[in-house]
Amino acid sequence: MLYVACEGASTEPDYLEYLNERFGEGDDRKRRSFKIQPVFRKNGMTPSGVVEAARKVAREDEAWALFDRDQWDDIPQAIRVAAESKVEVAFSHPSFDLWLLLHFQPFAGAQSGSSGLVVEKLRRAKGADAFKDYDRRGDKNVRGARRDALNSKEGRAVKHARSLVGSCARGDCDPDGARFEPVGRDAGPWSPRTWTARSGHAPDCPILQRDPSTDVWRLLVALGIDGREADASRDENG
Ligand SMILES: [Zn+2]
């Protein structure tokens, strides 16, 4: 059981339920079974609220916080609390929608916190017909045909997200530097810089300048999802 708290009340919780349904039983090769408990509020939460909620609900269990760049400015505070309480961070810049888009195509170019172009590309991406009305009239669910469209493209999304780490403007960010092993709640101190470097970005790569990027791939690899394809993409990149 792991707890994943998120900013939004629709897209991310829907996606986490999809992971449970599609992969939660594990498989007979190497993937263990898991159950994600999504943690969210009806009207959403700020990034620091997300970290706080994950910390409280998870107690001693594994906890993750999913949040975006596009809306809030209390991210440094969120990172501080996450590092103190060992809540894993899956940060997306500009938004979680980038993670969805990477299932269908690669993406590049700084967006300065705006999710507009990412959403536009998602609506028009090849194979993403189910997303053609995404985020119109507040329709940001990830259910039904949208889940079907994502299904089996996880390896591709992981590969595209890894390559965004490698092409980060900092230059010394490297997806092979990402860390997945669980860190206990009572482990020794981690600084905010080293904690967010678990994403593969260099410790001196400021999180707000990781534009564009998404750490959600690290949650999937931590769960053993598409580990083999992730390995294959490492070989290609390596
Ligand atoms: Zn970086």
C-alpha cells in the first residue's frame, strides 16, 4: 500500500486508479502487486498542502506527492517539508498533462509554467482521439476510452520523460542518476536539493527551472511498471 497525494481532484486520482486496475495485481515476472491510495480534496490542494496530506495519511508507509508548476507558488515550501518527512516528489513542469502527452509523443521547449500548448498537443496527438475534448468545460477525467488510449504506452512515456531529464538546460542532469529505493520516514536528514535530485536532475538544478519536465515516470518505475521497456530505453540512450 502506498499513498499518493495530488493537487487535482479529477485527472490525477483517475490516473492512479487506472494504475491500480491495470497493474495493481502484479505479474508473474517480477512486478510486485501494489495498491495506491489516492489522497485528494474536492477543491484541490496547494503543493505544500499535498505534501502535508501525504505525510499525515501515510504515517509509516510509502508516500508520494504529485504537483505541478502551473498554478501555485508555494513549491519551495512543499519541497522543504517533503525532504524533511521523506515524501517522494513527482513534480511536473508545467503540469501533469505533460505526463499524459508523453504517452503519445515526445515534447520539448520551455513553457514558462503555462499548460496551454501541452493540452493543445494532447488533444491533437496521434492515437489520442479520446483526449480531443480534454480540458474543455472542465472535462479533465482520465476514464474509459482515455484509459484505453494510454494503455500499453507506459514504456514510451517513461522513455520520453527520461529524455527530458537528459536534455534539461542545466546540462548535468541525467536520468540514470534517478533513485527509486524507498527511504524510511525516520531516515537521516536529506536537504531539499538532494531530495529533488532523486529525479535525476542535478542537485544544483532549481526545481522551478526544470521546464519542461515530469517526474511521474519515477513513480511507475518504482512500482515496477514497464521496467523492461524502461531498461530498453536506457540502453538506447546509453
Ligand atoms: Zn535539470
